[in-house]
Amino acid sequence: MSAFWSFMDKFESHLCRILLAVFVSLLFVQIVARQIFGFSITWIEELSVILFVWFAYFGASYAARMAAHNRVTFHLNMMPRKTARIVEAIGDAFWIVFNLVFIWYAIEFISRLKPFVKAQTLGWEMRYVYLALPIAFALMTIRIIQVNYLKLVRGVDPADPDKVTVEAVLELAEDEQRAYDRRNH
């Protein structure tokens, strides 16, 4: 089971990297085609928008796994950690309910789309394009449950991504300063 969660912990990250690389590459090709060769490849813009939307939704799922969604926490910081975890879990329960309602309506919307509703230049049925919505919100819901399990059952708080980044930079600066001091003394 841990192999499954290990894969899942990396899934959104890798998917977002691939989506980002593809849509940025496509946009680069479009810019080169316009500026150097004087023509436009029409389907690139539409595909880039679709990939960007998928990137944003799967990025939101990844952020849920990292506990990196914005939230007001000043009041939680004044509480004992155990109490704060429970208050966060109650807020997350509302988030899960919202996600489930959203998934329901997204599936209902997709099921009502007729096969002739297609992307203009790509010709893809839009129901496949819109699949990002229920998939990403389902993944986000799983991630919220996973993070709450880690916090409430295992007692592990995910590291604040902003603090981790700042601490990593500070640690790197300290390492560089030590290396500089060793070279010059």
C-alpha cells in the first residue's frame, strides 16, 4: 500500500511538470512561427489553453497534498496544536463537501454535453476536455483526506512549503558562508 501512496505523492507533481513543459513548448513554437516565419498555427493556442487549465486544476490537487492552499491561520497559531488540527479538519470537511458537490455537478454537466460540442480547432469532444474537473477535484478530495489522516491519526504536520523554501535557502547560504570561511582562513 505504501508503494501506491508513494506513486500518488509524485503523480500530480510529474503530471504538472509534463503539462507545463508541453504548453510552454507549444507557445514557444507559436511565437517562433509568428515572429520568424510570419504565420500562426491555430490549434497550438487552443491546445495550450486546455493544457494550462489541466495544469491549474492538477496543481491545485498537488497543493492540497502539500497543504499549501491559502488559509487564514493566525487564530490556529494561538491554539494548542492538537486543537488547531481539529479546527483545520472541520474546515477541511466543508472543503470536502464542496468538492463532492462540485464533482457531482461536473459529471452531470459533462454527461449532458452532446458529441457535436467540440473544440474549435482541435475537433475534440469537449466532454473529454472537461474531464479535468471531476478528476482533479476527486484527487484533491483524496489529498485533503490524506493530509488530515497524517495530521490527526499519525500526528505528522506537513511542512509549510514557504518555510521549507526559506529554510533551504538559509541553509544553503550558511553552507556557502562556511565554505567561504574555510577557503579564506
